[in-house]
Amino acid sequence: MKYLFLDDERIPADVTWVPGFDPTLPWHIVRSYDEAVSYVEQNGIPDVVSFDHDLGSDYTGLSFAFWLASHDLDHHIMPDDFSYMVHSMNPVGKANIIGTLESYLNFRKNAK
């Protein structure tokens, strides 16, 4: 399985507030939207993504969530068992990422 951790500052071991988060998994850490996009373009959509919202630039974790959904619409490569978590401490950003991904995953499920 492939695990992607998107955060501009933290490492997986820093995430202690998310129930069920396992920092010992083989997370591939990316520090920006551009690194996340590049990772997916080179390796495909990972099985699990952990999102931070605020990435210290104009692009956010939400930007990547939108891109990920759009990329899957174009290429149909998202694993059937894809899952995600949001470790962001920004409550509005977290809610927006969850809303975006849940809407897309529900659309994808109903389109099959």
C-alpha cells in the first residue's frame, strides 16, 4: 500500500490528535501542493492520503483534494479502497477537504 502525508511542516509522528492515525506506516511525506501532484503523476493515487490544509502558499490541502478528484475523473485510477484523513488543525479547512472528498467519493460510488 502507498501512504501520502501532505504537510508543509509536520512529520507523521507529530500527529497525535487524530484517532486511529498510525505514524509508523511507511508514509511518503510531501511538503507542498506541487510535490503532492508530482508524486501522484509519477506513482499513481496512493491508497491513503493524510491532508494538512494550510501549506504556507496560495495552494492548500483543499487545492490538492480538488486536483485529486479531477485527476481521477480524467484517468479513473483511484484505488477502490482509497481512504483519507485530515490532520489539519484548521477546522474550516478540514471541513472543506472532507466535504470535497466525500462528495467526490459518493459521486464515484454512484457512477459505478
